[in-house]
Amino acid sequence: MEFSPDLLAEIRYEVGYSNALGTVWHNSIGGVDEVRLGLPLEYAHAVLSSLERAGDGRLASGLMRVTDAAHGLVGSSANLFSRLAAVCVDLAIGVEVPDSELVLALRKALQC
């Protein structure tokens, strides 16, 4: 995800999606799930909605864009991607999370 500030006086969001399952990503850290590159449409909708909820009124004028994505065929869900998008907004606006606490903060944010 990247945020590019500009002077257009509005926040815009860009979330691409993939029509197919995507290429298998063999470097995943989970090991149990089959991870594919790309973002299925149902997850892209969840990400966009979450970015709008979390970012509107908090992000400066500019473009918040999802640049890369991967999903697990079993372990991913729209809810998971929605929560990840909200965490990305927090990080983009500079919510301070020390590196030593980042994993704990992500786990807390992603609790289902």
C-alpha cells in the first residue's frame, strides 16, 4: 500500500483486483495454506470500504493505493482484509507503533 499526497483537496482510493486465482506464491510464511498473488474482487470491495471508513477525515488529500496483494485460498476472508486495510491507514497517518510491538498490535487489530 502506498499513499501519495497531492493538492487536489480530496482523498482517493485505488484498489485493484484479480479475476483469476493468481499465481501460486511459494514464499509464503504460513506453510499450511495455498497462497496466491492478487486480490479477489470480494476482498477488494472489503478493502475499499475499510479504507474509506478508516481514512476519510483522517488522511490528507491524495491517493491511497493498494500496490500488491496475496491471499490464502483457505485462511483469507473479506473481514481479514478489511482489518488489514484499517491498520494500513493507521500506519499511513503515523500512528506510532514501536517495531517491538508491531506484531502484537497487528494481532490485536486482526482478532476475529
